[in-house]
Amino acid sequence: MRFLLDTHSLLWFLSGDTSLSEKARRIIEHPDYDILASIASLWEIAIKHSLGKLKLTQPFEQLFPHQLSINSISLLEIRPSHVARVSSLPFHHRDPFDRLLTAQSLSEEVPLLSDDGALDV
């Protein structure tokens, strides 16, 4: 089974933050599950870091390739079909990154691991 992490879930998992539920942590660490992180999440993290809204323990370009690799998290590219799906989503959430993650989750038929009820798919 595959799962897509939302941006907070990705950050919380990598930092060991207790805001991530135990259920989500067990899913992410399960050896039989394929865990995905969207390029959109990395883009969002890079923007927030560059604005000073998010502190990272290492430079972005070192932290993410390394952490994704050692945690067996695969990157999900942004495809035209994902972007097209955004146009048909209701406006439960206005954040463009969350809308794209939701569209990717629906398009790929993969559950989105998020603590944001507005992103339930």
C-alpha cells in the first residue's frame, strides 16, 4: 500500500515531533508500505525556510535528499493530471499546496496522511 505525506506529517516525522500521531508514525515506518512525499511539499518547505518561517537543522539541499533516502521516502512528481485535478476541487481549503496534495492523493488513489481535517479525501 502507498501513502502520501502532507507537508506537516513529513516535517513532524523527520524531526521526531510528537504532533505526529502514533498511527501515522507506524504507517510511515511500516516496511511493507510505500511512503511518498510530494515535490510540492519540498517546494513549500523551501519557501517557508527562505522566508525565515521554518528553521532547518541542515541546509535544505543536504537535509532532504539524505533524510528521504534513509527513511525510504519516495518523491512524487507533479504531473499535468495532478494540476488539472486541482481545478475541479471544491474550496474546502484555499492553500495552494494543500490543494495540490489533495489532487495528487485523489489522482494517484493514495491516502493522504494529514492531521488537517480539511484535507480528508
